[in-house]
Amino acid sequence: MQKTVERFYDNLSNLSDKKEKGYKVGELRWKSPREYQSMTYSQSGFELKNTSGRTATLWLSKIGDIPIRYHREIPDNATIKEVTLKKETTGEWYVTFGLELEETAPPEKPDVDDLDVEDCVGIDIGIQNYIYTSDGDSVDWLDLTDEYDRLRREQRSLSRKEHGSNNWEKQRREVAKVKRRIKRKVEDFQHKLTTWLGKTYDAVFVEDLNVSGMLQQRGNARNKQDAAWRGFIEMLEYKGDLYGTHVVQVNPAGTTKECAECGVETEKPLWVREHSCPSCGFEADRDANASYNVLARGLQELGLGQAESTPVETATAVGTDGAGSSSVPASRVIETGSLGA
């Protein structure tokens, strides 16, 4: 109850602050007890006991003993300060521990003046490939075809059930499980991809995309949402702090149209996958050209000047070609967690 009251006053305080800054705010809406799916024990009212491997018993005041299974073990030197019990839409219950650990200094990022351009990379977040790097590497989109086929089947089955009935509730949980699987696959894919980038490079430059505005545009909105580009960028920044890598977001305007060699802009519809500059004759894959521009803008952002573009043959990056570019299927990222050759 103390934590609930604390959240209530935090919400009121946030609304008040926004109102003072000129934002149009509404009122807090009452949430019925049936909709309240979590509770938090802070400082006291809980005890962890009977710990054995990845299983344990969690005692909660007013509730009693609950057998739990760890997702990962709690460090020996950690102090549990908070316990949150939450019911997911799938009907499963999860326990989240808030731990207090001895503070350790994160790895230091290399000094900007000491950065080597060879250890920096520009990333184009594209349509044909999930990402394309200025080093010529590309990672394919995550194939979620089977998951979405199953989701449509489960949703059709749900639509035939009487809303609120036991069968409807049972089928609703099946739909929630499929959605959870899709979400977890995307997050796992992004974790492994951002870990590779954070460990490989000293500086990573990426476009500062307005994902919210892109989703409001007509066409391919679901794929844009599935890509979770904003989540990918935020995760990349987190991995940058974790592994000591500079992550810089640059202005995305014109990265595809602008020639990486001479700067002349050329209009290109989405179906045109090659860049061919009418001014200087520079030819490259459309996404490769964009990644060179992202790299150049990132280096300018750090005050390191302009990067030299690397000409490549006009071709879509599939497999490995003579220019040294390579394409990695998303399944390889998922299965091995590595993009190494």
C-alpha cells in the first residue's frame, strides 16, 4: 500500500510539472483492482529462502511462500532492496528483484582525439537490410513470417469466442503468448546485434530517426514497428556505456539522396537500390552510400573531419562479394549471438 500511494503521488507530481510547463494534461483515471496486475514490497515484507541452484522459495507478507525459478542467479554480494510481483497478459507471474551492488566504474570510452577512423562505423538502418555498415557488412531482417501466421490464426479463433467467457479468456492468453514470443525474438536479436557493435568499434554513428512520425506514414508501417528502431538505438546507447563505445546520433536528412563522394543530392524512389551519382560518377549500393554519409556526419559531430568513402560495385549486398562486403542472415545472429565470419 505504501508503494501504491508513492506511485499515486509521483503521477500527480508529474502531471503538475507538465501543466506548469504549458502541456495540456488530463486527470488520473481510476484503475479497478482487476486491472492492477502488480505489487511491490519495498525494504521489508519479503524473504528469500530454500535457495538451491536456480530454484528458491520467496516468502511474502500477507501471502506466504511462493516457489520461484530464477532467470539468472542473484549475485552473492547483492542485497535485495525491493521485490515486485507482476502478472503478465499470458497469465504467468514474474518476480523482479531490485538489488543493491557495490558500485563499479564502467569502462572508460576512448578519448575523442585518440579515435582511429578505422575503429569507427556508420550504420544505415534500412528497408532491404536491418542495418548496413560503412564497413560493408549487412544484417538481414528478422524473419517473423511463421510467428505472424500463427498470430493471425489465434486472433481469428479469438474473434469467434464469446467475449468474457472462459473459452475467450483461454484463447486471449494464447494470443498473448504468440505476441510475447515475437517481442522476445526481436529483443534477443537486438541485444546480440548491439553487443557485437559495442565490442567491435570504438565509435558507432547511427541516424536519429523520428520513428513515431515514420509509423504515421502510409505503407509498410507494421515492418517499421517490428524493426523497433527506436528500441534498437536506445539499446545501442546502453551497450555503448557498458562496453566503452561512443554512440552518436546524427541528422538523417538526405543520407540516402546525398552522394558520399561529392555531396550532390539525387532523388531516388524506394525501389531504386543502387546509388549512381550523375555528377562525379560514384556508384555504390544505396544503403552503403547512406552508411558512408552517416559515418562522415558522425565524425564531423565529434570534430574529427571527413571520412574517405570506399567505392564499391553497384550491387545489392547478398553473400560476400569482391568488394569485401558481407551479408549476415538474422537467424545467424539469433542462433550464435555473433556476427564473426
